[in-house]
Amino acid sequence: MEQLKSVEEFNTLKDNSKVVFMFSADWCGDCRFIEPLMPEIEQENDDFKFIHVDRDEFIDLCAELAIFGIPSFLAYEEGEEIGRFVSKDRKTKEEINDFLAAL
């Protein structure tokens, strides 16, 4: 999964593609739990581009987007938010796939 490098890149990606941003942090146990499963999730949902967003590096962006719990997922298509799976709870592979399938 690619890493977000800048807020400008975030805006370009959300405006010009079908993208899922995964917000997480190195210290987050629930993020580490789902991380090994992300390659499978990406492969099973290859109509989306997946981008990892480090919550600590982009704390202002997270606040602007109301991302207060991690791991969280925010999906855009051509500039429109099409879904969010945002909570502080641990997420399973099945829950993430169900969220993506409903978009």
C-alpha cells in the first residue's frame, strides 16, 4: 500500500480516482492487527486504489475529516466521499470487505 506524502497528494487522489484512504498509526494495536490482511483486502477490491495515511503525520487532515478513531477507512470517487468506516474499534477483514462491497 502506498503512503500518503502530502495534503496536496490527498486532494489530487480524492479528486481524480476511486480511492480508499486507510488512517492508522505505528503505535495502534488495532491497526497492526489488520495490517497483515490489507494486501488480501486490496487484491479482493482491486477497483480501488488504497493509500495509507499516518494519523500522526497528518493530524490536521484527520481533524478536518473527523477521523478520530483508527484504523479508519475513507473512500472517494472523483472528489465525492462515497463512504467511511470510522471508529475506534478493531476491524476484521470481513467487516472491511463488507464496507467496500457496499460502496
